[in-house]
Amino acid sequence: MTPDNDNLAADILRGADAIAAFLGFPRRAVYHAAAKGHLPTFRLGEAVCSRKSTLLAWIAAQEAAARPERAA
């Protein structure tokens, strides 16, 4: 294993319930956002999954995009 994935099992959220609990969203909102491609997820069989690290990076990117540019 490499340092990037040495704790992979702890980083994976398996199922919409786990993702919803991590994000504080309703489970249905996770399914909807995943289906629309608005949430970084992947499938393991029938289960929708995501990595905590990917979700945190996605949130940071959303926050950065929402900040107005500061005038120099």
C-alpha cells in the first residue's frame, strides 16, 4: 500500500446512509445529487459510495468557487 491509500477502508463511505450522515444531508438528497452527477460518488455493485477525502476536497472546491474574487 502507498501512503495515499494506506487507510482506504476508513476513507470509504458505503451506502447513501453513510454519505448522508457524513455530509449532514438527507439520504434522498444523496441519491438525487449522485444521479445528477452533482456529488462525487461511485458504485460498488448496487451501493453508492464515496471517499471522505474526495468529498472534503469537493466541498473545498465548491466553497472556493462560491467566493467572489477580491479586487486587487
